[in-house]
Amino acid sequence: MAMQPLVIAPDPRLKKVCAPVDAIDDDIKRLARDMLDTMYKAPGIGLAACQIGVLKQVLVMDCAGKDQPPEPMVMVNPKVTWSSTEVATYEEGCLSIPDIYCEVERPERVTVAYTDLEGAAQTVEYGGLWATCVQHEVDHLNGKLFIDYLSTLKRNMILRKMRKLKSERAKDEAE
Ligand code: ZN
């Protein structure tokens, strides 16, 4: 399985609502493996399918600590079905917005309903980093980025930086 190139913001593929998956077939299983490979190699703790250019409702996560065994999670068609009124603030980053970290406030706990790779309906409740991460990734599947929670001024500053980064990378590739 292969690591896939990451889509860097701003990019229209990161602003689309991803399509629900009808059936768990070999393509979806392969996509999930590619996504986990890409996430671990980046390295990151979460990745949505649109971040490798596939506009389908699939996300992967692993928020296990450095000294803990890996806990790869794959969610198909995930939906946040409950969120706490208590909020938590984390400094978030994103593989599609390299080297930018900003504090974002979100519900502290959430319940997520999803389909697993066996095709079974699952529900999970998360707190802490897992809760923040799953909300960040579900946002991706709905065309939303963590910088959308920031002021317009700050968001535009970050997007300018990303455009510059992308044009520099394109230049490097051309040389
Ligand atoms: Zn992200």
C-alpha cells in the first residue's frame, strides 16, 4: 500500500461535502489502508479522504500516545450525534495546512456514529484529544477546515502563506 500525496489548502477539494459510501468493498478497504499509511508517515493523528483527493466520507485516526501501542481507527460515514456543552481548547494543526498551529475551542466530549470496515454500525464516545481530532476530521468531510474557526484576518494570512508554499513547491518540482 502506498502513501498518497497530500492536498494542501487552499484547494477546492477541501471545501466540498464528501459523498457517503454505499458499500464497504475492496476499494474502500484499500483507501483506508492508504490513508493510514499516509497519516502515519506524515506523521499525523488524523486524516480525511479529501486530504488525499478522494471525496468520500472516510476518516482515519490514531491519537494513542507516543509510548502506547498504535490504535488505528477507520470510520466510514461518521456523524457526530451528540456533543457536550463543556468545551475544550486544543492547539490544532492539519496535514493540509503544514506548520500552522492555532487554538480552537470545541465540545469537550462527543458521540460519533459510523460504519466500520466490516460494514457494521458502531457508536463511540470520545473525550480529550480523540474528541477534538474526530471533530476536526468530520469537519473535513463537510468541507470545513480548522482555520474556518479563526478570524477572517488570521485565516487570510494563513491562506496567503499556503499559496506561497505551494508556488515554491511547484517551482522546486519544475527545476
Ligand atoms: Zn486537518
